[in-house]
Amino acid sequence: MQAKVKVSESNAQKAIIQWLGCHRGVFAFRVNNMGVPLWTNGEKRFRHAPDLGLPDIICCYQGRMICLEVKSSTGKQSKHQLEFQRKVEWAGCEYYVVRSIEDVDQALKAKKVVEKI
């Protein structure tokens, strides 16, 4: 029996971006949607990002936009992420919550987004 390795969302994102980058015709990038640090009277605060709920990775393949929200083994989508997913799918694009490269591969093949990348 193999021990389960806990992978951070950040490391999973990096691995997925690298994996997608190895496939011809795939354009993928990480969406940085962090708040902006502000210093007021020596105190650090954050201004919220303007577009809450954006996915971690956006991937384009054969004219299709594919949004990937990367979560840890216990991570769950926020209400903003669920709302963004609803809008993306309403517009006819693909949106997946993934936890690993294997999840991405399976999701894209199962939905016939790609036959083999």
C-alpha cells in the first residue's frame, strides 16, 4: 500500500501548467488573482482582487477555453468560484475542479475536450 502524499495547491498548479505546456497546440497560463498589499500608517492590509472567483489556470486548445480550478485533497470552491463556474459553463466553455495532473487528463478525455494530449 502506497502512502498518500499531500500536495499543495501551489505545487499542483505548477505541475499542471508544466504538463499542459508539453502538449502541442495547448496554451495555458496561471491566473494571479491575489489582493493587492497596501501599507497604511505602517500597517499591511490587502485590497481585494477586483474579479473574485477566477480559476487558477486558463487553458486554450483548438478554439476552446478551459478553466481549471486547482484544489488540495480537502479544498472546496468558494461561493465566488461556484458563481464564476456557473457563468463559464453558461457561456458554453469548460470548467473543471482538479487536484492533480491525472484529474486534468481524465476530465479532458472524459468530456472529449481532447482525444489525446
